Amino acid sequence: MLIKYKKMYEKFAMGLLSFMPDERDIKQLQQTMKNYETNENWQLFLWKDEDIIGLVGAEIFTNSIEIHHISVNPAFRQQGVGKSMIQALKEVYSDKELKANEYTGAFLGKCENRG
């Protein structure tokens, strides 16, 4: 289930974000979290099964959403979690086109091709 980020989930979010190639540096990771917490156009969502196992972060524009971050706990990879998160995000923002950045493009492409 896709849930909107709240401050109480900060440690989970930071842990999942740290798997992203551009978020390995702690200062960069802290800045990214600040962006999600202070910029209303940056939205962070967590994927909760029994526990929080995934995260997707995006910047919301008038006609599109740019996926900046997508991460799944390594123990839950290759189980369709990422694809489920993208599908849920599409449902939440059904009026907007999903776009990727340099780090999420390959994964988003796989989601689109598998329909």
C-alpha cells in the first residue's frame, strides 16, 4: 500500500533513499530529505506491506510527475514491489504523465514495457 511520507517515517525513508546512487553521501541524503519535507511539489511515498519496504519520490508538475527516487529494500527486490509502487502512483496521479530522471529511467522503462 502506498502511503504519504510523514516525519515519523524519516529513518525508513533515509535508509531506502541511501540505496540510490546519488544519495550515498550523508549531506546529499539530508538535503534530499529536506527537499521532500519543505517543497510542496516534491512528494515522497512509502510502500508498506507488513513493514515499510519501498519508497518512491517525485516532483509534481502541472501535467507530469518526474520520478526522482525509487528504492526497494534489497530483501524484497525482484518481487514486483517497484512496479506496484509505480502503478499505485499512476492511480493517485491519473491525470499526469510519469517521467523519469537519469537514475529512474531504466526502471520506469521496464515498468512501462511489462504493462
